[in-house]
Amino acid sequence: MVFVGVAVFAQFGGAFVAKGRDQRVADLAATAAAKQMRKDYPRLFLPPTFANGLPNPLHLSASRYRDRAKATALRSARANGARSRIQSVQLGSESIQLISGSAPTIVTVKTERRHAVQVPAGDAAGSRKSVRVTATATAGLRFSFDALPDPNPRNASGGGYDGPLAYRQGKPMRPDVAAAFDHLAAAARSAGHFLAITSGFRSDAEQSRLFAQNPNPKWVAPPGTSLHRYGTELDLGPPSAYAWLAGRARSFGFIKRYAWEPWHYGYGANPRDVPAQYEKGSYEPKDGSFVGPGGLPAWVPARYRPLIAAAAQKHNVQPLLLAAQLKTESNFNPRAVSSAGAQGIAQFIPGTARALGLRNPFDPVEAIDAQGKLMSSLIRRFKSIPKALAAYNAGPGAVIQHSGVPPYGETQAYVAKILLLMKGVGIELDDLAFAGIGVDVRVALVR
């Protein structure tokens, strides 16, 4: 009996060894797929086409993202000597919704094989049995966020101006520039144009970061030479307002600095009205392929652009921040209702809507204004855009409890998507409120 027991244990021990090998294969396959997802994740948020209509080869669709992750899992399993059958590669339990489908942040790899076991039976030869051996491994993306201590400092520093700052649409500038812009924006609204500010004051350090991303003086002024360091310069849009600005801005004290930059206006006298570095390097592309900042991206429906611009101006929040948030919340669906009961284009829970004085969350005019009001208060409270976004999604209490973006998969993916949408558009890279924000995507293996 002892001999038979030892023999049976040895046979089943072989099955345990096989399971250990298969578990390693599954672990490596899931981790490899998650690493591929981490590499591809930012590409989901890049625009599918350039401003000139040509396709963007760096953009990745949700379906292609999923296919690449699955293919990577299978290649890893084969490379690590998998003798078991890959039962499934599942993507999805946590995911974000994109315009072209669902983009998962979790991958699960399951393997299965039959392991033959010889079972002794006394003096007989015994019989062969088949044991089912399975292994499962799950890996996923996890996010962490870094940000400046305060996205809205009261005083400028590190540039050619160190006085007090005023904010319009979340962008810093000198107080006299802000007052002049109010008059300019009011006149533009009367003419049917809702002006958006894409850039204001920039310190030399911010200019250095911007230049490092595109070290070409024909496109970006070298550090210490940009007029934005004086707090007098605004980059304005949308492009549909360029002609109006060219004809009317001077009457409000704004000067179009350069013929080749229809978005760039400076206020009043400036010690660098004739910047030599532009004369030496900058140029206007002959083919007109470069479209400057100023407009919301193409994925923002035209009917909501004026509402976003009005809310941004009223509540001092970046227009693109509100737009990216609306895309993430409801994909601009004013009738959306979530499984948790959130309603409308900005997805307000009824209690939150009542607290904000929002009578009808399904009315996009009311809802977008309330969204701007809430985001403005959350940014002032937490002094961090990632934390403000997390509070919008998970509640202020969760942010306070975890001293930052809480470790909830849904909330982390929500914050990451909005920030990557904004960075994908590429018109907020020089914004003081976003300088220093990093989205760190990591891979975590969970058995």
C-alpha cells in the first residue's frame, strides 16, 4: 500500500510540475500582452488624421490595439515553450470607451492541457488516466499621476515678468491683458465668435520643455526668447475667428505680432516687439500644412463648441479640459444614462446636480455650465488637475482618503484618458496647469 501510494503521488506530482510550467508560461504571456498594451495605450488618443487631412500613422484604433495585445500573448507563450493549449486570451474586465470601440486595460491568459497519469493497481499493470491541467494569469495597466503643486499660482516667476497673474479660461496673463481680453471676447461673441485661449504666460522653464519636445526654432522659440515670458501674449482661436481678429484686435489694444502666426496677439507696448530670433529662424510654411493652435479638436461636435467656450470663459477652466471630459463621460450624448444613474452629457448624479443648482442634467446648456462650475471649484480645492478629475469621477472624499487619485481602476483610467486626450491633441503641452503632469502607465501581474 505504501508503494502504491508513493507511485500515485509521483504520477500526480508530474501533473503539479506541469502546472507550474504552464503557470509560468501564462504569467509571461499575460505580462507581455500588458506591456504591449502599455506601449500602445497613448497611441489610442492621438488624432487619426493630421490637420491637413492626411492619416496619422501613430494613431491606433481600439480593435488594432486589442489584436496587437492578443498576438503578443501568443508569441510569448510559444517563445517560452508552451506545450499546453492557449485556451483563451481575454481582454476587457476593465476598459475605457473610445470612439472606435472599447480599449481594455486588463488581459487574462488561460492555458489547458491533459496530463497522462499511470495509476498502479496491485500486481496488475495499472491503467493510464488523464488529468486536466489549467493555469490562469491576469495582468493589467495601473496608472500614477504627477502634477505641479498649484496649477494657478498668484504670481509669475521664471520669465520676463514676475508680477501678479490673472486667469482667463485657466490661462495665466497680466491683469491688464485679462481685462482687455474680456472686452475683446465680448465683441467677438457679438460677431458670432467664441474665442479660445490656448496659451498665455510661459516661464523660461516651460519654454525649455516645449522646445525640448520640438527643438526647431522655426516652430518653437528657444528658451528665454519667447514673448510669452512677458505675460502680454495670447494664442487665440478658433481658426474661424482669425480673419475677425486680424481686423478688430488692434482696436482693443492687441497687436498681431507675426504675419505667419494668425493666432498670436500681444497686448500693448512690449520690449520685444521686434524679436530678432524670429527674423532669423521662423517662417510660414509654403504649403500651408501647419495649422496653429486655437480650435478645439475635430472630435468636439460643432453645436457644443460655443457652450464649452462660454463655460470655460465664465468659470476659468481650459476649454480642452472640459471637452475631453465630456467625450470621456458621455461621448457628447446629452441623453446618456449610466448604470450608476449618472445623467446627461456631463454625467451628473442627481444629488450632485441638485447641489450645483442644475435643474435639468439632460439640457446640455445647463449641464456644461454646471460642469465648468464644478471643475473650477475642484481645481481650486485640490490645486491639481488630476486630483480634480478624480474627485469629479469618484467623489472628493475618495481623493481626500487616498491623498490623491484613488487606486480604483475605473477612476485611474478616467483620469489617464482625459490627460492623454489633451496631450494627444498637442495644444496644451505648454500650459502652466499641465506642465509637470505625467501619466505613468505600469504593468501589474495579478494571479
